[in-house]
Amino acid sequence: MVNTEHEGSMCRELVAQFSEYIDGELEAALCAQLEAHLAECPNCRVMVDTVRKTITLYHAQGNSALPSDVQDRLYRVLRLEG
């Protein structure tokens, strides 16, 4: 059974703190609150684990440039200038 206390507003409030938490820059009190929430909220735990894995994979790739056709398509989708 899902604990509804951990759905909705609590998750939305803490999701904004994930980056600082992962980077080790979150103040101690907020860090403890977030860790308590993660202990009981599988959805947020998956999100934090996914962000960590994404960062790890990004760093493992190094600083390689995208092929120009891929970059052009990405910029078009994001509506940025190339």
C-alpha cells in the first residue's frame, strides 16, 4: 500500500533540492529531511538514483562533441539557434 503522505506536495517540495543533495551542497537539516523522505518514498528514491546514474554516465563519456547532424536536430527540437 502506498503512503499518501509521501505523494504530492512533499515530493514536489523536495524534488527541487535533489541537485544540491546529490552535489553534497544541501544544508544539514534539509539533507536529513530529504534522506528521511527517500527512506520511505520509492518514487523519489528512483528519481535521485536516476539523476546520479545520469551524472555518472555523463562524466564517463568525457567531453565528446555531438555529430553536427545530431546537434542540429537537437537544437531544432529545443528551438535554439545552432
